Amino acid sequence: MFSIRNNMKLYLKIYFSSEGASTMDIIKKAEKVGLSPNVGDYDFEIDIASPEEYTEVTEKIHKMLKGTKCMYKVTTHK
């Protein structure tokens, strides 16, 4: 397994498709699952504190984007 210490952030980068969901639809979905818009290299961020929370958040992201024709990348930083 892996170890996550307090004060970790999960960052989400989304790759949109002109054939898929609109940018505003994705932003609304992301905010509903607790992701905050981010300016810079990543589109959204969320605080995480444990491996269990990491798993929960990544599952929510996957379900949120299913069927939108968007691809995504998840990164964590301390």
C-alpha cells in the first residue's frame, strides 16, 4: 500500500473532448463531489488525509467523468 500524511492535496487535470461534456458541466460536477477549481497546472484540488479518503475521492472522480468523454490525471502533493 502507500502512506499519506496530513495536509496532502490531490490535484486533478482534465483533458476535455469537443465530442463530450461541456466545460461548465464538468465544473459543476466536480464542485458537487468537493473539488475546488484551481488556477495553474491542474484544474481542481481537494485535501485528503488518509489512504481511504484517497480511494473515495478517486472513485468519485472516476464515476463523475464516466460517459463525459473526458480523460483525467490525478496527482498528489504534500
